[in-house]
Amino acid sequence: MINLFKIKGQKKEEAASAAGKPPVKKQSAGELRLHKDISELNLPKTTSISFPNGKDDLMNFEIIIRPDEGYYIIFATSLSLSEFDFIFTVISRGGTFVFTFQVSPSYPHEPPKVKCKTKVYHPNIDLEGNVCLNILREDWKPVLNINTVIYGLNLLFTQPNDEDPLNHEAAVVLRDNPKMFEANVKRAMAGGYVGQHYFPRCA
């Protein structure tokens, strides 16, 4: 049987190349859905998005999270002198955590592949950057979207979960000694060793 739609598409491409235009690349259903998701993004104020390969490659992008509450912020004090007294200012500064997203053409029937590029001391992110988030695994459904994943990642920084860990050592410390966990997070974010592992500065 002759596929009329295929012939029509070929004729369109031939006409475009005859006119000196590059052939139009057909978008997959996954690309179309992702385009919709990105155009409807409602990012939290702690989050931004970037496209390292340019806007033509929507299937690979980065999400940057700078937490403003929870364990993953550092408080610093600055001192200034006025004519009559000292003024202490407390400044909170979040770490900067970069996540790469790789979206397959079969999206949304399979979740995006998400990795953390920033080495972080976290019970739900291992030292290779793998992320433990239920909606990226068994709880993924096609009705979910990129925005849902971004909110889930933000939640990891405000409510790290010691019950479903990838970094078991960090999970044990969080559960048994939250003060030590907080000190370890600050040490890692400032650039330093926690146990045998070195963490580059991210705050």
C-alpha cells in the first residue's frame, strides 16, 4: 500500500532543499511533549534552567538548584562599624547544585534520566551523582512532567530522607546524629573532606 503521508513529507523536504533551506527535522512525540512541559514550567525561586547545547537541543538540559532553607545553606556573619555601635549582619547562602536531564524520545512513557553533576554529601544522592527519587523510578507515570521532577529535587534539599538512601553512611548520620549531619554538609559545601571523600566547594 502506498503511504500518502510519507510521500507528501518527502515532497515537502525536496521542495525545501530546492529552495536552499535545510530539511525540516520531524519532532518525536517525546520532543513535542517536552516542548510543552518546558514552555509551562513554573520554577521555584531557588531554581533555574539552562541549555548547554543551545535551545535546539531540548532533550538535554540542566537544572540549577540553590536551596534557601534546610541543611544545604551556609550562614555567614559580616561586621560593620557605625559611629556608635557594631552591626552584625547574618547572610545565608545556599549551595549551588547542578542536575543534568536526559530525556528520551519515548518521554513521557519513561522518566528523564537525572544525575547530579555537583558532588554532594546527601543520603539520597550518591557520590557518582545518581539520584534516589521515587518518581524517577517505580512511581513514574506519563501524567507527571518535568516540573514535578524539579519540585521533587528541591524537596530532597529541604527534607532529605534517611529511609530510602543511596549514600548509606550519610543516611545513618542523619538518622542518629542530625547535628553531625549538618556539620558534615557544611564541611562538604565549603570544600573539604567528610570521612575519606573530598567534596569541591559548592557554596
